Amino acid sequence: MTVLLVALLAALPLAFAAWLWKRSGVSARLPWQLALILAALGAMVAAASFWLERQALSFTALDAPGARGAELGLSLFSVLFAAPLEEALKVAVAWPLYLSRRLTSGRVAALHVAAIVAGFACAECLLWQAWGGQPGWVDGARLGLSLPGHFFFSGLWGYVLGLERRDRYFALVWLISAALRGAYDHLVFARSPAFLVIALPVAVLLALGAMLVFREREDALRGRPTSSLLEHASVGAVRSALSRHGKPVMFHWILLGILVTFGVTLVFLGLAVYLGHSWGIDFALAEEDGLEGLLPVLLLVVALLLAFPFSGYLIARASGVASVLEPAWATGATILVVLGVFSVTEPSAVVIALAIAPVGLTLACVGAWLGLDRT
């Protein structure tokens, strides 16, 4: 059963990449011979990064049982070393394509990077199961949840690599992608299995984001020009979005929205703790394996995820705004404040908060959209 699970997980990235090449309008520009070469190179750099990471962990002894400061050390290792190393090796494979001017557009570049990622993710699944983990459903779930992160974050910088103004954005987008992927991988691989409950909604959001990054629109397939936020972003466009078609941004509602978001989150978490104690759930077991650790994490995650759309809805209804701008800014500012507090009180929790921040922001925007004044 374990061999079948590993084979399925290793085949998933290859199948997804093949599906992308088949349905995209630019698949003729990526011959299957080149796709195989890129996938093979991706697998080779995956093996190199796997070996280097294991050597670094052995040297620092962060993976030793009971190592002092191991939790914070593993967080920093994932964000500052492992993820940047893997993304840099992927860039090294894609860079000759950039220098040869083969990456003529964002989607062409993303498709080439998808071939590299497919080989990388496939090899990582096989290597992790052979030398990095323990057989069973837990490691299978970890590997499966890691796949959307590979495609989304690498596809993001790959898309920018094919744009005309790549020199302005590529380094920044690459740094952000590597840091966020490091935070996500730490949540998936370094924490207890109970924390996979947190990773699941993040993985769903990343999978949807990967579909948007790699998706070829119907009008592009028919030869008509497409509009893309990344390709046509400008200072004027951003200013227009902030002005909301001539209406000024209501900054006082952003400040009030921060307080609303904090208040609603505390109420929902308090309710979760109350229900947990009423049902006999011990929250001190959140780091433990098995059902005892899963239940408290699941209850807290559900409460937290429900708090974001509820607070966004309240801000939109109370302010009477016609866009999600104010609620989104309020939620984003709240997340930044939480990250700042965690960086002082509980540094290792910063990585988890950073990983789930996109989900919270998205849910807050959904709740705000439901509460918009459409009159």
C-alpha cells in the first residue's frame, strides 16, 4: 500500500504538468523532448538539494531528538535555507531558457517552469519516502500537501520571469515566494501531524492559485490578447484601484476594521476554548500525535477560519462600502500586527501565522464581498 501511495504521489506532478501542456495554447513551443529534459534536470537538482539539506541538518543537529531551540531553528532553517536553496536551483535550471530568449511571455515561462517543478516534486516524493520519512499515511499526507506549494510559488516567479519588465519585479517576487514556501513547508513537514489540519486550507488555496497562474484563457487560445494584472500593472492602475472609481479610501474604517477583526477573532477563539473544555478536549495536547492532538488544533483552526469572513462581513455592512478594499486592508494590517507580536513573544509561531495569512485574507475578502452595499 505504501509503495502504491508513493508511486501515485510521484506521478501527480508529472500528470498535472502534462495536463497543462496539453490544454495550453502554447504547448507547441514546449516540445516533449524539452519537457523531459527539464523534468530530468528538475529531478537532479531535487536530489542535490535533498542531500545538501540533510547534510546541513546533520551539521546543525536541529533534527536531533530533544535538541534545544529546535522548533525555532527548524523554522529558520526552512525559511532561510531549505526553501531558498530549492527555488534557487530551480531558477538555475530555468535561467538558460531566459538567456536564450525562449521565455517570450509569462505563460510560456510558467509552462517551462512547470516541467522543472514536475521533475523536482516527483523526485522529492521518492527521495523523502526512501530516506527522509517513515512509511504511512502521515508522510503521504505531508508529501501530497506539499505539491501545490511547489507549483504555485515556483510558477509565480516563473511567470514574472517571462514578462517584459521582469528586471523590476523578479528578485522581489522570488524572495517572497521562497520565504512563503519555506513557511508553508515548515508547517507541512516540521510540525506534528495535527497541524496538517492548518495546512489543508492553505493547500487548497495554493492549488487554486496554481491553476490561475498556469491557466491559459480561452481568448488566448483563440489568438486574442489577454489582460493580466502582472503584465499590465502600473502606478496609475494601482492608484485607480485605491481610489475606487473616484471615491476616496475611508481610512477610519480601516482602523476600526482592525479592532473589529481582533475582537471577532478573540470571540471565536474564546468560544472554541469554551466548547473544547465543555467537550473534554485538552488543548495542551495540540502537539501530540493521534486524535488527542488533532481535535484541539481542528477546533481552533475552524474558529479562526470562521472569524475572518465574519469580521469582513461586519466591516463591509457597517461601513456601507462598495468594494472589499477597506476590509482587506484591515485584515492585512491585523495579520501584520499579529506577526509583529509573535516575533517577540513566540518567534516559532510567526512561520505558522505567515503560512495561513493568505487564507485569512482571502476569507475576509469573501465575507466582505457578501456584505457589500450593492444599492
